[in-house]
Amino acid sequence: MVDATADGGPGPRKRGRGELEAQVLATLRLAPGPVTAGWVREQLDGLAYSTVITILTRLHEKHAVCRERAGRSFLWTPAADEAGLAALRMRRVLEGREDRDAVLASFVTALTPDDERLLRRLLNPGQAPDGE
């Protein structure tokens, strides 16, 4: 099978932004425990070892993975589950904005009624739900 490039011609398919990071994270979530970069590379057939190390290092800088020293290398694990990683991305977007109030207000006003009730319940765990 021949993949298409971004311009539609034959050749390797160009990966989307963040696609490799997502693949590495998904692979780590399937791991039996802490694993080496070599193990990750074996699971992701076709990636160079240096590419895997670069991706793992970037994910570590983003606090998406943890590493512990094992001899001269590291053992890698995901830092959080899928929900935790999504929350981390949301916090990063918010922290990168000077107009935090406007961003949060826009986010909250766009919530569905069910999500708004859930958010209220999470923010005020001791209070009875609306309408009770």
C-alpha cells in the first residue's frame, strides 16, 4: 500500500501535529508497567529510537509521563489517565492566556445544561443539586 503525502502524491503520510505524542502515550497506557524507550519503539514499529526518546522527553516536560532512572536509561510511565491528560491540556491553554476570566467565562457559558450541573456539583460537593 502506498501512502499519500500532504500534497496527495505517493510517499509516506505526513503525521498530524501531536499524533506521535498520542501514539506514544497510548502505547505507554498499554504497557505492563514502567517500560524502556526501546520497548515503546518495538511497539511502534517504524519509529527511530531517537524519535521515541525525543517524544518521551517532550511528554515528560509537559508532565504527561513520568520517568525513573534505571541504570543508564529511564523507565517510563504515563503520568495520568486520559481524563487527567485532558485536564492538563485544558489547564495549559488557560495558563497561556492573559484573559483567564474571559476564557473561563466563555467555556462555562458554552457548557450543556448537564455539564453545567456536573460542574456545579463538583465545585460545591456539600450542596444539594439544583431543584431539590
